[in-house]
Amino acid sequence: MDSKENLKPVLELRSLHKSFGDNHVLVDFNLKLFEGENLVVMGKSGSGKSVMVKCLVGLIQPDSGSITIKNQDIITMGHKELDLLRTEIGFLFQGSALYDSMTVRENLEFPLRRQTHKVADFESTEALVREALENVGLSDTMDLMPAELSGGMQRRVALARALILKPKIIIYDEPTTGLDPITAKEIIELMRNIQKKYHTSSLIITHDVDCARVISNRMILLVDGTNYVEGSFDELSNSKDPKVQAFFKN
């Protein structure tokens, strides 16, 4: 990536704190995502990754700090404003989170039905669904049910749904979890292709070192609730710090 000294972040967390009783999950956590980059946040189980994401999308409120997306403070937003901003953000849920009772087509149409004002900016609903499925190589699955798809295909459909409103920011929550190594590599390659095609800014939450190595432009390691260190994969993987080394050991 180019130098970011003169760039403004499209997403920023400042001094984020979140506790549950005596459990201090996030402690002065800071993060900046710049336009067009793939930023990976790695943390061990229970390190606060999921809480950070929930704060980021407005599902829970932090105790203090600020969250800015596209120059808008989401903590002070009302529900309508927040819902409108969410249309600018694609989200790939851990485990895909497809609706079992809906076909692939209906799963992709669901966000379009809820955001009719956005669809008016594009082509027909049918064209958007077809384009989204073509982007993930699943044009022939439109009328299948999720149960008829493999785990990797379900993840691809979920990615298509995240892309269908053509967001500029995408949040990936453990995109390779539960997938075999070959399928995981295919998903990672799709993520790279999507970044190139749409110039997306992507925040990738993962504990998969191989995913981080291939996809990241920059990485943050979340340790003890804080942004412990950040840098490129090579910089961090070659660190002599024992807390950093622990992430890269087999």
C-alpha cells in the first residue's frame, strides 16, 4: 500500500473500551482502515474480536471511545441513520448465516427488498443477483436451497449477499473458519479478486495465519484488549516479541 500519511481512514476506532463486569474486553483499542486496503485483525479466542465487531456494527455500545465510518460517528446515530449507513457496509458472517428456508436467489434478494432506495441506483434486482453470483462463480445455484450446497458454496453465497449492494467497506468475520484448506484458499482468492474489482476497503477478523499472510496489506494483533502491535505480515512474523511470535507458531 502507498503511504497513508495524507489519507483519511474510511473507518476508525478511537480509544475503545468495553467491559462486562470485571472482564475488561477492550482496553483503549485503536484501529484505522484506509481506502482500498485489506486490514487483518488477529486475536486468540476470547481476545475481544467479536466484541469489537459488534461495537463496530452497532449491535452493542462501547463504554467509551468513538467509532467513525465514512466520517460519521455511529455511536451518536439514531436507528434510521445507522440502518442507512449499514447499506454501505458488506458483512460476511462467521458460518455464512444463510436463511435455511430461502433459496439462494431469495437469500440475495433479502437485503435488496429491505433497501429499495439502493436498488434504484443500480440495475434490476435480477441483474444484481446474477452479477453477485457470477462474482463468486455460482451462477447455476440461484434456485437451490442452502442445504443443497457444500460449506464452501454456502460461504460463497454469503459473500455474494455481502456484495450485492456494492459496498465500499466489507467486514469479514472469520471467513475461512470451518473450511478445508483447499476451499479456504478459494475463498481467500475470491476476497482478493473482489478487492481488485471493486476497490473495497476490507476489515478481516481471523485467527487463520495462512489467510492473514495471503490477504493482508496490514495487520493488527489484538492482545489483552488492546492494539498490541501493527505492521505487515512479514514485519510481525519476524518479530522477536514472544507475544507476537505466539501468533505465528505452528
